[in-house]
Amino acid sequence: MKFMLIMRADDTAVEAYKEMPFEQVIEAMGKYNESMMKAGVLVAGEGLTDAAKGFVVDFSAEKPLITDGPYGETKELFNGFWILEVSSREEAAEWASRAPLGAGSFLEVRRVTGVEDFPADNEWIEKEAGWREEQAQRAQQ
């Protein structure tokens, strides 16, 4: 099963990060990512640019409204993620607890839904399964 580890931080963690040498941050994350790759559990993972460079699309009105960042409180921002394929919730928690993050940082861990979570006889579920298979075949070429 797949789990997404969603990286978040409060203002304290953001300030501490700014004080750390960038090479130290990259090395710590690199070692963590390498350990997950060697274990065969890392599916994907990326960091994100500053929220001030992003935007939000709000669908509350009839026409979607696009608002430039920054938005929300620091602790609500999504700073990066990893997607792991592991055997259990407990294994996902174990990997999450190894992340090289400090005080004020936290990971929200959520299971990624799979095709098995939806009715097998749904037209769109069947189409998506076909699309994913086509994608996998193209990736092998």
C-alpha cells in the first residue's frame, strides 16, 4: 500500500531551517532519500518552492478565483512530500519517524487510495486502470 508523507512546519521550524547551511539540509535529505531507495519503498518525493511563488484556485464562487500566494498560516502550508510503498501503516510510521526534521516540523501521513478502493465495474475506474497500464508500458520503452 502507498502512503504520502506531507511535510509541514511552523514558524519556529522555518526560521531554524533558514539558519542551517543549505548543504547540511541537502545532505540530510539525500541520506534519508537514499535509505528509502535502497529499501525499495520510495515511489516519489519532492520539495516545493516558497508559497509566495504559488497560487490557490478557489472554487467557492461560480467562476474559480485564482489568488497569488502566500496563503494560509505557515503551519498549514505543504512544503514537500514523499510517497512510499510499504506493507503496513506501521511501516509508513516507522519511515516517517526517521525523517531528518527538527522541532516545529511535522509530517501528515495518509494512505494513497488505489484502484482497489473503488467499485471495479465503474467505467471511469476501468479507464483509469487502462491509462495507468499504458503509462507503465511507455515508461518501460
